[in-house]
Amino acid sequence: MAKMRKFFAMAWLCIRRPGTLFKGIKYLKNNGIKGFLSNMKSRAAFEVSPESGQWEVKPEKGPFHGDILFSILMPVYNVEEKWIRKAIDSVKAQTYLEWELCIADDCSTKEETREFLRNIKDEQIHVTFLEKNGGISRATNEAAGLAKGDYILLMDNDDVLAPHALYEFYKEIKKSDADIIYSDQDIIDQYDCHREPLHKPDFSMDLLLGQMYIGHLLGFKRSLFEASGGFRSEFNGSQDYDLMLRMSRRAEKIAHIPKILYSWRDLPSSTAANPESKPYAQTAGLRAVQEYLDSVYPEGASASETEALFVYDVRYPVMKPAKVSVIMPTKDHADLLRAVIKSIEEKTDYPDYEILILDNNSKEQETFRCFKELQEAYSNVKVIDAPFKFNWSKLNNLGITKASGDVFIFMNNDMEVISPEWMQRLAEKALRKGTGVVGGLLLYEDGTIQHAGVVTGIGGWADHIFKGMKPVHYGSPFISPMVTRNVTAVTGACMAISRETIERIGNFDEEFIVCGSDIEICIRAINRGLVNVYDPYVKLYHYESKSRDARDIPEVDFQLSYQMYKNYHNHTDPYYNINLDPESCIPRRRNG
């Protein structure tokens, strides 16, 4: 019955909103029936109101009063009356009543815009007119000059707030006293149809350095805004990004509300519709990231552009010569071992590393010939006997005792290096202050994703998000797999941990036998105040479990994992989003 209701709602929406029908026909033509049905299934995960075209939400009924005044800043320039009217109406429709809307017109040349603003008669709406066009940063600062609220919220002049947006912010502030708050968002087109929801993770500094994922709705204490110096005109186009980076250094608490409270208007001139419409914003964003890095990492961290617009790649210096120890357990499968060692030796551009092969009861003569060949061919390869019953944790702990490196890379024997800089990237992030465990992008033999970070709670346990998807950049309904970000965990198939971190948090838990201890050590790092990082530019093939039966997992690993995940059983991984399906490794919105 629910599916029928969604179908008729979508059909009615197409009739009422012809743009939706035209876009559907275009999508069908470009993507075929299979792609069209998949897209419709994704959209059907939302309740669509045929009257409004909006994703249906069921907020608490208002009106609500409170002791926090919100000042909504809206810079305006030559916007059509119908769009700014819709934007202002969405503010007036708020169920939380303590707000003021501070509008600064940046010397609009359209008389329609200025006339509309002059005719606003509302005690909660304050308007100022700039005599000279100064750009969005100056206009927003002028709007802030009108503000008297405890918190400032940012809003574009053609976007829309959900009716309960301010009330959700009010509840979060009363709970956490957050300095900065942000919510999920979507895109709304000229027919008021909503699409492309973005369900964001909780605050992730590494992700923020790679992409301004915070977006809207963004709010913050007015005192923090003033202490940070407000907006800066030299970063116009990415002024929100620059401000967010600077405020993040001062903020003690950054909160995320996992609800769509803001809709970004898709118009031909907007970045929502066409990211290339504001190319100067790409450069401004890069400069904002670099300035942040210069202030936090004076030793010389650097940011660069990537193939994706508004996505940046941050690199960190290794301050002193650091040796890497690759620790690789193995048992027979000489063909796999030869291949992985050869790929490391021939493709890796890192200057100082050793490879420790932990021989766990190999029996085949070909394996022993392989050991001999590898040690003769490569002076940095050493085979270490590990004559005990298989225990993944115990094997890696043995490797730690034999290793001479400053960074340990724990690695399976069924892999192949793709990117020459993989080791450098793992090392520089593992050595970075405050980092726990680092992992990379692992691909199946067919080029699809095997690992791009682990989400705890998937399937009731933990699993690799994006598994089976293509390694391409996209931005809905979750963050792209091709952007560096913080994660709760990474796979033990390839993870890097510095010696200093191991000494701080301890070795692998040997109560786990086959699996689970890789996730446990990542969670332990987080509990000790560190962050774990996924770097998509660390690329390797992983021919998963070719040397061990993935079904051969003892009961004790399940028991220990259940206890380890007890705080994540309700799908509360902070680096994922509660709105996404906890039973799917492919990010999609949960039903119901």
C-alpha cells in the first residue's frame, strides 16, 4: 500500500510539475530503463507530498517560544521577486518564533529586487541597502551588523528553510551548547521539486579540508563569528568555507543535525545547478584550505586541486626520515606473495621501507623457494617464522616486535599496488599528530570498490561502505568515496599505524583470532582521542580472501565483535548518517 501511495504521489507530482516529467524523460533517454528504475527507487525512499512537491517531514507541532534569538543573514543581489519571496516565506513559516531576518541588498541593479525589499513591512525583518556593490562577503557582514541574536544562520536569497529548522537548532543548542551547528540538505528546483538529498556525517576535519561538505544549514554563535573576524572579501565564492575553517579552530563543540532543514535552489546561474558557474570559487576554496593549513601546520602542509570541482587533496610533510615496516602474514600461496612483493618493490616511490613476511606454518616447497628468491632479490625483505596456530592479531603483534620502522603497514598477501605514492600517503597521515589508523581505497579485480572505509552498524556488525560501486566522484545521498575523510574504522587488509600510536593505544587484541581486531583497534584509537583517516588516493587491488576462506571465522570473533559494537548497534556511527539504510553497503536512504 505504501509503495502504491508513493507511486501515485510521484505520478501526481509529474502532472502538477511538468519539469519533473521532462527531467524524467531526459533521464530515461540518457540512462536507459534500468538506470531510470534505479533512480525512481531511490526517490521512492522519500514520502513525496503531491501538494508541495517537498519531501514530507513530520516535525513537532508549533508554535514554539524559547530564550534563543536566531539572526538569519541574507545577502541579496538582483534576485527575482518570486525566489526571494519564497525564501522569506519559508522563514516566516518557522514553528520557532524567536528569529530575525537581516537582509543586505548589495546595490542590486534590478529595480524589481529593490522595490520588493523596500515594501517589506515586518518587525522581524531588517533591511539595509548598500550604496555600492561590495560582493557577497561585504554584504553578509553588513547583514550581520543588523543582527542582535545569540546565533547567526546563513541563508541564500533564493533558498528555502524547512518549517522546523530553527526549532531543531534550538533543541540542539539546549542539549549541547554547540558553537557551530549544521544540518543535512537537498536541492530544490524551479518547480519546487526536491532531489539529491545529502545526508552528511558528523563533523570530520579531514573531510572539511577536502571539501566544504558542511554547506547549509549552517549556524554559529554570534560571538564566535565576531571573534573570527567575519567574512573576508578575498574569499568571495568560498566565503562560507573560509569562515568555517577559521571558526573550527576556535570552536569547542560542532554539532550535526541529521535532518534535511535546508533546500538549495537549482537555478541556471546557481552552483547547485552548475558547479562550473562559479569557477573563481574553486580557487578561493583552495586558498582558504591552504591558509588554514599554514596556520595549523607551519612545517609545510599543502593543498592542491583535484579532478573534481571543489575537492582538494591535502598532503602533510614527514618532518624527519621515517622508516616504514610492511608486516605481511602468509601461509603458502607463493603466486600471490610473489605478485604483491613485486608490485610493492616496482611501484612504490617511498625511499625507506622494509617488508617482514610472517611465515605462519607454510608447507609447500614452492613457498620456501619463493621465500629464498624474494630475500635474494630484495635486501629489504625478511622472512620471519611464526610457527603457531593462526591468529591474525598475534601475527601482527609478532611483526611489531621484529620491525624497525616508525610506521607499521599491516597488509594482506593478496594485494597489488596501484598508486606509487600509496606508502608515502599512509606514512604522512599516520605520523600526523592526532591520527590513529589510516586506510586507503582497495579495489576488486574488476575495478569496483572493495573498501573505502568501514561503517560500524552496517548489517548489525560492520562493513565496507561503497562496496561494489565504481570509484567515481558523486555527492548524494552521502559523501563521495573519492574524498579524504574521517572514518570510524578501516580494514586490516591494509592499515597504517605509527609506532608512537601503537605505544599509546596498545597492540592488537589477541583474543580475536581471524577478524574483528582491526575494527577494535580503530575504535580504541578513537576512544583515546585520535581520529582515523580514509585516503582515496592510496590505491591498491585486493583479491579478497584468496589465501583464506572468509567463512572460516570462529564463534569467539562474533562474540567479541558483538561486545565491541554495542555502542553502534542502533546504527550510530558518527561518520555515517542515521538516515541511510543500515542494511546496505551502497549508500541509500532508509525506508520508513
